[in-house]
Amino acid sequence: MGVDLDVVFSDGNVIAALIYSDLVRSPWPLFCIYGPPRRAKRKRFWVKLEEMVKDFSGPWAAFGDFNSIKESGEKKGGSNVSEKLYEQHWSYLGFSGPAFTWTNRREGLANIKERLDQCLCDYVWQKMFPKAGIRHLSNSNSDHNPILMDTYMEDTTPDRPFRFEAMWTKEESSKEVVEDAWLTSVEGSQGYRLARKLDATRRELKRWNKKCFGNSRERIKELEAKIAQLQVSNPARENLELKASLNLELDDWLEREDLKWKQKSRELWTKVGDRNTRFFHLSTLVRRRRKRINEIKLEDGSWINTREEIQHCFNENFKSLYQSECNDVLEDLENLIEPCISEEENEELCRVPSREEIRKVVFKMKSLKAPGPDNFPTLFYKHYWETVGNQIILATQSFFRSGRILSELNETFIALIPKKNGSCNFNQFCLINLWNVCYKVI
């Protein structure tokens, strides 16, 4: 779902923005709040917020740091002073995660924790987003926990296919994993051997990633969960020291995410050594949003927006586009075009390429271009060339000798890229083929 944001007002306590989304035809206002720390000023702030809400017709939501609590259960430690946050017809959006979003980080009885960060909305907004909720995330270096508004909170996530992660190349132990997998004994053609060795490597890398290296996202979530648990535990000195140690480890894993997001962003002009995770992350989100297909307009003028309907629509259009027709074929086709290539040129084109030529072709390719169906980018072959290079050379040379290629190596992903902003029918998308590296070399 694509989302646009237009800021219409801002001051020291509130940023008011109109939210435009694909699933909601009319915009709705979102108020990002930083409540005044002083109680005397907060009363005037709530009056102001109520006036702004009334100025906007339709559903609305407000979330952020309200700097106040509405009931005693939202505070632990210190004196409990709750206050009215909102009108009776306003709703409080629930949350998941740690119960408190702020702590003064002091020890023992001096420690105070509060749920200062809230989300409010009206009934119409909650009806419009029935699965909406707030996620309390774990912090690494701040006394506040960040909160995430999710308009469609789901408990389950789909299984993800194997992806070779560029950050794996930073671990020396990954070479041993690839070497062991490449020792797999396989009988058959050189192309078949390459495919089976890639299968073995894929299995071993997945096992190694889970047991030894660990998925960076899972590890970050694990560290954040431990930090969140410490935030609700007894604020003793040993717990505060452990939390500081976990914060340092979390920072280390966040650095590994940098290379991961660079790989996803496809920003090929940026040097590998440059570290800017936020830039790569933003580039990835922008690229995904630009290429996302949210809805399609059919020939009869109706619209479809579910994944299954859009998939069926494109499948039928491709079948119609590439369906062969029974046309008369001329018997003598060889004489339609006069020869323009000499015998010497033909021999040069048909000769078996040398080992060095194949190596140069591989190393001239962009390392992090989108991979084909086997999900091994060129970076994999470059980094582990001493181990895998010989097999891809043999598979390439075998094709030039026999003229045959394993169909598995010839498989291709077809990506649909919008030709312009707002593309909404089949003819407004261009096709991009994503080939396996071996096929591109040939």
C-alpha cells in the first residue's frame, strides 16, 4: 500500500499532516504530538488539539509523546499523578511490547517508568483500520522507546525464500561453509553439477546462518527483547550494566545491517565502504514503493486490488501476448537474409572461451545486481572464486562445446517495472529479465 504525507501545520508541540493512501480514497489527518513537559501548559495544549481536531472533518489519529499519563497503571515508581488526556468520544489505541515507553534510568527506588507515548483516534478512524495497533519497540541509547503505528497488525509473516546476504562475505567462516558444500560429489553434465553444488551451498548457508552466524534481523530482535525485559525488571546496578552491554552489542549488529540494506537498495554508484544504513534503507523503501503494483484497471473500467486478482490478470495477458497463431511459414528461410558474417568471424563466435575470458566476464559484472531464480548474485562468485570458479568455467565451456544448457540454469525471473507514475494497466509496465549468473556469462 502506497502512502503520501503532506504537512499542513507544525509548531513546537504538534505536527499536523494529511495522509493519502491507496486503500482510503480521501485523506485523513495525523497529529504527531510532543506534549508540553509542564502540566500548566498541557491544559492549553489539549484545548488547542481539540480545536484542531474539530477543524478537520472525518477520521483522524494522534500519536507521540504526550508527556502525561491517564491512569496510575501507566506509571511505576514515584508519585502517581494522572490527568484527563482526551474527550469521551476519543479512543485509546492498544499496544504490544513493553508496558512503559520512558524511564529515568536511575537505580533502585529512584527509578521511574511511564507510558508517555500514546495513540488516540476517533471511532471512524478505528473502524476504517480495525486491525490497527501500536508497537512499543526497544531502544538502544535513548530513555524513550520508539513507537510504531501499524494499521494492519498481523501475527504471522510469510516464509521468505533463500537470499544470499552480502554481509555474509564479512565472516571468514562463510568460506569454510562454501568449500565444504562445494565438495559434494555429483555425477552428470557440468551444468548439472553446478546446479547441484549451488543447491548444497544454499542448504549449508541457511544452516550456518541460523546456527552460527544468525540472521541479523532475528538477532537484533532478540537483543531488543532482552533490553525490553530489562526495562521492566528491577533497576539494580547489575541490570543497568547488562543493559548497557546489550546496547553495545546491538549497535554492532546494526552495523551489519548496513551492508544488508545496501544490497537491497541497488544503489550501485555508492562505494561498498560507505556506511549509511538510513540512506540505503530509504532507497530500498522508495524503490519498492515505486515498483509496487497496488491496483489494476481492467478493460471494462473496473478495478482490482488483491494479489490473487492482479496475478491472474497478468497471467492471462501474458498467455494472450505469447500465444502462437497458425500462420503460413515459407519453406526456404535461409535465403531471406544474405550472410554478413565471414567464416573467420563465425569461427571466433563459436569457439570455446578460455578460462581467463570467463573469469574477466564474471568480474566485470556488477556485484549486487538483482539475482536470478537461484538467488546467488555475482558477488558470491567473485568472493568465493577460488572455490566455485572452476565449476562455472566448466559449465560455460560445456555449453559452447555441446550447444546445450541445463533448463534449470536457463530459468528467469520476469519483473514488471512501471513505465510512469500511476501505471495501472498491463500495457503500462515494461518487462525486466533477471537471469542466473551462469546464463548471463554464456
